[in-house]
Amino acid sequence: MSSNTNQLNSDLVSSSTNGDGQDLIAVKHDPTRNDGMELTPELFESVEINLSAARRRAATLTTRRSVKKQWQAAWLVKAIQMIDLTTLAGDDTPGRVKRLCAKARSPLRHDLMDALGLPAGSLTTGAVCVYPTMVNIAVEALEGTGIPVASVATGFPAGLTPLTQRLAEVRYAVDQGADEIDMVVTRSHVLNGEWRALYDEVRTVREACGEAHLKVILATGDLKTLTNVYRSSMVSMMAGADFIKTSTGLEAVNATLPVSLIMVRAVRDYLEATGLKVGFKPAGGVRTAKDALAWLILIKEELDREWLEPDLFRFGASSLLGDIERQLEHFVTGRYSAKYRHAMG
């Protein structure tokens, strides 16, 4: 066992820091809601994003800050708390969803939990994300855990089915017990600058969600420019999005740091304009512990500590948890294990 482990036993549970004295292992906040506002084009239409500048800023995120040893382990444990553990395969079965839910309830092996000084049952993922027909299976498997069930909807991943069908899918998922809905926008509204149409679409879906939280997937890889990413982010938040999300995971380009930077800046601008807090979720291509650290650094530097909780930040991922578990085992033992030792179920 690593000599760092005894230090982590106390640091991780009570006073683990990110390197500048701020606690990372904190109690989860209550979920927030964004009531939205009237569509206000003057808050976004004059904004033009400089691609080169965004890339330069994104490139500094992993070079200006380094997180090592027990602090890195603490950040990785925090990342687990913010994973939407996801299965969106055409061959999903109730058995697969149940196994995924078991992993969400107990994301680290018991021996690693003990070595890290984490009490049994103290760590879960942020949510489980499935198709609407699997929501009831996930709800039953997670009963009593407090882990939310998220469901993709609105004709995922293309979002091009008729609106009446998309709304019916949302209502079905909510009736089955979904706590969160991940909707996809009509990309042509963004590409054509049809901001009223985009606003009305998101607002209508928000109303269909009822008490369920709404995460709006912008499919940024299809939007062509960072200016479109910023403007569609602002419109979605004005319409009542509780989270804005980068991707379905099925575009040619999914979550990237420059795109995420612009979306996070939009979240910050919306907060300044309205006082309302909106969450952010990168999805697609976030596969490694190193990736997770980069996005946590982005959130820490561009927003603040409050966003490092699952009510305001999530990873959309299926394989990320396995690599984080592998890195934590290396921290504990000093050795890397085979990837097959960290299966999802």
C-alpha cells in the first residue's frame, strides 16, 4: 500500500484540498432550478467569439495548474460524484441497466474505499442516464439511494421527430420516474439564427418536464462556430435550461475544452445578468482521469467552488469511471492494474 494512503485517510474525508486550501469533498447541495427569462437578443447577438483566443485560453488550463498525489486522488473522488453513468446502446437490456445501477451505487471497490478512508456507502455517481424505456428499471434499481435517474428524450440523438412525439417521449420518461431529461435541440434553429424558434422549443420541453430538471444538449460539433455555441447556450438558459450540455456523444466532434470554455463563460454571463445558476455537462469523449481533471480545473478557474458539485456540474460518460478507479488503485498500491479489473458491471 502506498505511503500516501494514511495521509489521504484523513485528508479525503475531512479536509482534502485542491491545492489552495479549499475543501473538495463537501456535502452535496440541493438541486437548483433555472426559471428562465424572456428572450433578450441584446444579451447575445452582439457577441462574436475569437476561435484562436479560445484555443489559447483552453490550452493553458492543464499547464498552469498541477494536481498531484493525495490532492489528485481527492479530485478524482470528487469527479466520481459528478458522473452521469450512461448506457445508450441499441442492445441495452434490463440486466445491463441493473448492473450499471449497481456500479452507480458502489462505484469503487470496497478495498479501495477502505484504503482511501471513505466510509462504506458514502460515494455514489451523480446520476444514471438511460433511454426512456429503461427508466423504470433504473428507478427500481436505485430506490432509496437518492441517485437521480436521467433520460435522454426528444428524439435523441438527432432531435428531428415531430414536436408532439418529442413532448410525448418527455412525458413518458417523467411518468416512468425520470428525475432529469436530456433533450436535444433542433440544430437548424441555431445554424439559421432562429433564436425565437430555439427559445420556444426549449421552453415547451421545459414545461413538459414538470418537476424534472432539464439538460439541453446543444450538439456543439454540429454548430460550426463558437459564436453559435455561445448564442445557443444563452438562448437555452433564457428558456429555462437547468443544465447546458455539449454533445450527444454521437457527433463527429464531441466535448472539447475550447467549446466547454465558451459554454462556461455563457453560464457566467447568464448568472451576472439574472442571478440564476445553471449547470454544465460535457459529454462525449471524456474517457480518462486526465480528461476529468482538465474539466474540473476549467470549472474551478472559470466559475467557482460551488460548481464543483453534482447539482451544477456533471460528466456524461460510460468508460470514465473505470479509468478513474484504475488511477485510484495506482495511488493506493503504486501499481497499475489491467483495465478489465474495473468493469462497469
